[in-house]
Amino acid sequence: MDQIKSYRDLKVWPRAMDLAQAVYELTRSFPKEEQFGLTAQARRAAASVAANIVEGYGRSSKGSYLNFLRIAQGSLKEAETHLLLAVRVGLASDAASVPILSEADELGKMLRALIVRLEAHGSD
């Protein structure tokens, strides 16, 4: 297994960055009146996933790291909800959102696996 020397070595971090980028690209087509509504909320939640992975990695204890990974999971679910709502209210199409939601699902599984692995390796 490869040695993890930086958060950039984690497989989950670039996937979270890809997800955030996809959400930004999707929300570019949202109407201007949503700039401070669903657009901002979806973007913030998606960006928060990668940010929390990094913030947790930078903490001095495994407990803090795990806490931030769980926050990242919550942000991921929040981003998914914003995308689903965007489809329901006609701001995004199924065709545009399904690949992003699929990526979010896979990212959620990866986050969960990382959490389980860290929990299995004892205390700080």
C-alpha cells in the first residue's frame, strides 16, 4: 500500500474536489435569482466535503480527523439534497444531475470506508 504523506495522497480528496467542480459547473446554468439561494448552498456544501477532509487530516488527533470526516459525510448528503431539489424544481435535469449524484454515492462509500479503517486502527 502507498504511504500517505499528504491529504493529496488520499484517494477520497481528489474525488471530493471533482464533485465540487461538477456542482460548480452544473450550477452555472441556474438562474441569477438563485445566486444566493440554491446555487450558493449547493456549492458551499460540495466544497465543504473536500475542505473537511483536509481540515481533519491536518488535525493532531485521530478523533478530530474522524469528526471532520463525519462532517464531510454530512456535507455530502447536504449537497446531494440540494441537487435533488434542483431537479425537483426544474433547475437541473436528471441527465445533468445523475452522474454527479452517482459520484456522490461513490464518494460517500469511500468516506465511510476511510472512517471504518481509521476506527479499526485503535486510538490516537
